[in-house]
Amino acid sequence: MKRKRKNYSANEKVAIIKRHLVDKVSVSDLCDEYLLNPTVFYRWQKEFFENGAAAFEKSDARRQRAERKRFEELE
């Protein structure tokens, strides 16, 4: 019998990756706990590192909008 696939949210994926990187939980233990294939975990980790800069770009864009608004108010 096939088991139903679990769809993890972005926050859940980050929490799982964080447990590996910060808490030093082994990949095999995490995969057993969350019923993941190790290739799925490593794909998530690769995407996490490739897109990590996006977390900082959002705050930069927010800061730029605030500066632009302040400049327009001064005009």
C-alpha cells in the first residue's frame, strides 16, 4: 500500500534544515523522522543556500521604499 505524500511548507523545510545545520541532527535521523528520501532533503538544502540572498533582498527593498517615501515627503 502506498503512503500519502506529505507536502511540507517553506517554514517546515527551513526548520528541518535548521535542525541539521544548527542542532547537528544527522540527515539520516531527520529523514527517518519525517519520512523523507535523503535526495529530497539535499534538494531542499541546495535550494535554501541558492535562494538565501532573497531573505536579505526583501529587507533592502523595504528600506529603499521607506527612503524614497521620506525623500518624496521632503520635496
